[in-house]
Amino acid sequence: VAVLVRRLALPLVALQFALALVLAVHALVTTFEDTFDQWLGQRLEADYYIEVPQGADITAAVSWLAAQPELVSPELWHQVIRGRASVQAASGSEPVPVDVFALGPVSHLVQNWRLLAQTETPWQALARGEGLMVNEQLARRQQLAVGDRLFVRLGALRLQAPVLAVYPDYGRPSGEVLVPASLLPEDFEARFRSLSISAGVEEIKVVEAQLARLWHTPQLTVRDNQAIRTLATDVFDQTFLLTRAMTTLTLILAAAALLLMVWVFLSTRAWYFRLLIVWGMPQRQAATQLTRVSLALILAVLVCALPLGVWLTWILVQRINPLAFGWSLPMAVYPGFWIELAVLALIIGLSIALLMRLQLRRPASAPESAHGLQGGER
């Protein structure tokens, strides 16, 4: 095996890197799919989404919903207000424009969000107006950590509040602050307002009818969040289809190259295995030795590729992704895929051993060396 490794050093390194790249790309794609599905489920936790018409009074709707616990539980609805603000990470620094994501009340629909960093009870403190949360993009750009104080300008209101938590916000290019709706001043310009509600089909019909009367509109925009989630998942499945195909193609090419390279190399040494048989080694034992050599070499390539693949995965999700997009992915490995690769390596090794067994049965002359061709003593 040592001789094989020395002769095949450069090709083996190339194949190890190819397998490691396959491992890293598979981990990256699978992690993004899992993370996106989890994040989408958190953002669409409510059953229904009701868009507030332009110019409608959301205060009346909030007051009516708060008085209807038999229709909608107080913990299963909230209003969402979006707008713009400016923040300063330190006094004297340049203000930075950010998006505003305001919630009121801070319901249980958001309290299961995965947070990257947080205080002891971030959601309770946010509901009391004791601070704000920032998305990962803003935290990275302004080098913010939990506990840092942030200067925020909301319309005419200027306030200084501590960072209670940092939350992931995949796909968003801009920074964002999450504040309770109670902090918004009256002159705050809301660009978008909606209601997120979890209720039964009959209850949501009653809510829709009452809100239509309050807002004097014949029809409201009510969306089923489960349908939105299904549509978004289908779109991303189509997006990742090409990536999965490329990963599979790379794996097939690497496996084929490994099989051909080791088989060709062992084929050029087949005469020496025949010589062992001539010296008295049983053919079954020689074939077994070939199988051991083939499997050892193939598995050595895989074992060496695994740590390299894990390291490449860490580089992609923790270094390259934040530099490219401003947000990172959670580091994850998938031992199930490692087992699949091990099975594939086992099949390749056994296939090489089978081919070599067939080759050993054929008669062949001894190989000529350069010294022998010159007439020297062999």
C-alpha cells in the first residue's frame, strides 16, 4: 500500500480534494435547505396573514382583536409594521439607514425564533420596551454584540437602547432592527402594515368580516401562510435541483476516476501477483491480498477526504458566506452522507478486486525493464 501511495500521490491528492469538495457542497446545500425551511416556518408561524389597506386605522383593529379572546387567543396574533430608521453604533459615528420591523404585541408566534446571541429573557424585555433586536447583517457591519447600546432615530423620536438579541435574517441584504410597536412615535411613516393571526377557518372568516367593516373596504387581502410556505419551498427545490445534479455528477466523476486510476495501476503490476502464485501462494490468497490492497487504498482516500471536507464546509458557511452575503449558516455535518460515500468506496474497491481477479486468470508474459532491453542482466 505504501508503494501505491507514493506512486499515486498527486492523483490521490486531487481525488481527495474532489471528494472533500463533494462533501462540502453537499453539507452546504443540505444545511441551507434545512435552515431555510426552519427559518421560513418561524416567519410564517401564523396561520393567516392580513394586509392592512393603505390609510386604514390599525389601532381600531388591534383594539377589537384584543377584546375577542374567544375568537383569537391574545398570544396568537400580532401586528407587523415596517418602515425605515437610522442607527448609530456609537456617539459621533455616521448614521446608517436600516429597515424597521415592529411587533405589537410581542406574541408567542415569534418567541420560538432561533437567535444567534441573546440576553436571558430577550422577548420579555422586548415586550416591555427595554431594548431592541438587530439582524445578523447589521450586527456584523456595525460590530454589535448583545448588551451594546444603539442610537436609533424613529421619525422625530431619538432613543438609546441596548441590543437584546441578534437574530438570523437569511436573504436580506440590508440591516434591520426589531422593536416593539409601542416605541413607534405618532409621526413614524409606516411603509407596510399587516396582521398575523393563528385561528380556525370559521374564526378567521369572522375576523375578516369585522375588519372589513372597520376599515370600510369590501374585500381584504388574506393569505394562507401554509400555501405561501409550500410555494416558496417548491421554488427553492427547483433552485437546488441543479446544485444536487452538479454534486452527483462530481461524485460520479471522482468515483470513476478513482476506479480507473487504481485499476490501471494494479493492472500494470498484475505480473508480480502472478509471480507470487508461481512461488506457491494459492490463487485465492493472492486474490484476497489484491482485495485488501484495493479496499485499503480506496478507504484511505475517503478517510483523508473527510476532515478536509469538514474544513471546507466550515470555510464556506462561516467565512465565505458572510463575506459574500453578510450572513452565516449554522455549521452542520451529515454522517449519513459519509456512510453513503463509504458504501460507494467499498463498491469501487470490490469492483477493482473483481477486475483484477479476472485479469490474473489470463496468461501474460513478464514485463520488460529498461535494463533488460539494453542487454544487461535481469
